[in-house]
Amino acid sequence: MLRLVLLILVFMPLASSAADSLRILLTNDDGFEAPGIGAMHSALIEAGHDVYLIAPATQQSGAAASITSGGVRITTHKGNVWAVHGRPADAVRIGLGQIMKDNPPDLVVSGANFGNNTGVDTNISGTVGAAITALQLGFPAIAISVEIKLAERKRGFPGTLAAFPGAGTFLTRLISNLKILDTANIINVNYPARIQQEVRGVKWANLSKHSILTTNFNLQEDGRWEPELNSALDPDKATDAALLASGYITLTLLDGNMSSKPGIAYRKLADTLGKPL
């Protein structure tokens, strides 16, 4: 039954109404003119939502939830669009604290990112970092990313570009089916680099230990050390990275809490260090 519900969430259209309309802050880490955020913007507007696009002026991938300590500038564009000369978290903070101060959003959406944000790479993702920032400020948030196939790198990732419209449709359906806007977790969505008809379904998944990044670098002619990317598949077939690679949309709840409970040895260490010298 759950599989049927998830398949319906992917494929069946849903009519929107004014009563379902949300005020949404839309951001990303690829920049306000990137194709992914453009596709999400179009889909959300078409679904009847009131969208404020507040995103970095330039590419900010890998920014996580970092901020610009010296302050930021904003460029205002037509149609409720603002380019923030800073990082994704800056865009969220100034969006909530200034631009939308008198009419706060019901939901913050970050993406769609040009490339998957699965596994341990969520820790460095500006897309996820923007959503976590919103969550920590008390606003429900969704991060959405579209997979890249490294084999398509020299061709400009046509599979990713072709998948953006389907990802936009899925995003609007996800929002329409959220009965409660969660302020304890964000939903991290990863959409496969496939056209909508080829998506296999939707799966809840845990984060993989897999990373697209490696510690191998190649020296370029201009003096830059360019990292090699990891194209190996995650052997654990139940994780977000593996399920995404096999054609599923993955959903993962993230709360931004990076702490861990100490075991007995660490608790004893605290006791030992607490004793007077």
C-alpha cells in the first residue's frame, strides 16, 4: 500500500487551489539564475504558490551553512527575485530577517541543486545547509537535488537537465501531500537523472557513507589542483546513494544535529578530567 501511495505521489497530477497556496522562500547554492532553481520556481508558481526567490548571486556549491562575516549586498530583480551577494545561508537569513520580515514564509525550499546531495556529502552541501539554516530559525524546509551522472560530464549532464521538470512536478506534489509542515527535520530529496516516466518510485532512505569526493587531485595547467570524483557505487543497496543510482527518488529526514551520545569510555573520561589535580 505504501508503495502505491509513493508511486501516486510521483506520477499523478494534482489540481491546486487558493486554499492550498503557500508563501515560499526559494533559494539554492548554484546561484539565482541556475536551471534547477528556475525549474522549481516555474513549477511552484504554476501550482499556485506565492514564491519569493532569494538566492546567491553566484555559484556557492560546498558552502554548507557558512555565512559571510562582513555582511552582504542585495540586488533586487523583477518578479519577487533577489540576488544575495553571499552564501546560501546568508540568503536564507536575510530573506527571513529582512526581505520577508513582515510576511514570513510558510515553507523554505532549497534547490534544485545541479547534482545529488546524498550520504556524507550533505555535510558540505550549500543546498542542504540553507534548508538546515531555515530549520534552525524555526521554519519548515525542503532541500531538493537532481542527480548527475559522471559519465555525462563532458556533455554537460543532459540527463540532469532533462530531469529538472520532473523534479519540479514531484516537489509540488510533495508539498501538496505534507499534512504537517515539520519544524523538527528537513526533508532531503534526491531526484534521479531520468525523465519522469523512467523514475522507479520513491523510497525513504538513510544517509550513505558514500561520498562523491576523494582525496586524489590532479594539477591543471593554470595551477589549480582539481579533485577526482568518485564514480563507484555504494555497496549498501538500502542507502540514499544506492537507491538514487538505481532510479529511485529518495527522501531522508535531517535535523542538523551533528552531536553523538558518548559511550561509557568517554563518560569515564569526563569523570576523570573533572577530578581536581
